[in-house]
Amino acid sequence: MREVFRALSEFENELIRVHDVTLNEAMLLCCLDQEDRKVPFSASDISEKTGLTASHTSKVLRSAEAKELIERSLGSNDRRKMFFELSQKGKERLVEIKREKVEVPDLLKKLL
């Protein structure tokens, strides 16, 4: 188990070094990359889709928003509800991530 954690940590460090995003932020960008979706994602949609807890989703959303990778908007029907979409910078970063792939450690390749 220790080796898996070390491999994930190594992968995340490389992702941060190359693209300045954590593993969870990259997962969030991929989650929000839904061109055919008519309605933006709520925090609970993101939580459900990524498998992150509500509190962890909130932290990742704040972090990605601070990096200007996502944009937040108020719901039109319920002004208390927040929705999230990729910003232009987030779309560009996601293209970079897809184009310039980070090397996956051998141990993780075996698991995938």
C-alpha cells in the first residue's frame, strides 16, 4: 500500500510541476469538461461524479477558483445554489494536460 501511495504522490508532484494543478484539480477539470451538457455542475454533482466528499469537493473548488481555472455562478431559480464551469484558462489548461501527458509511474500503470 505504501508503494501505491508513493507512486500517486510522485504522479501528483509531476502534475503540479508540469501543469500547476493537483490530481484532484485535474480530476475536477476533466469532470467539468462536458461540452454537450446544457446545465453547469453543482458542487453536489461534482462530488457525486468524482467520488470526493462534500467538504473535499469544496476545498478543490476553492483552490481551482483561486487559480482562475473555474467560474462560479448563482442559480437562476435558486440564488443560494452555486454552479461551476471551466473558465477560458481552465479550458486551456485542460488542453495542455491532454496534450503534454505526465508520465504515469510504472506501479500505477500496472493498476490501470
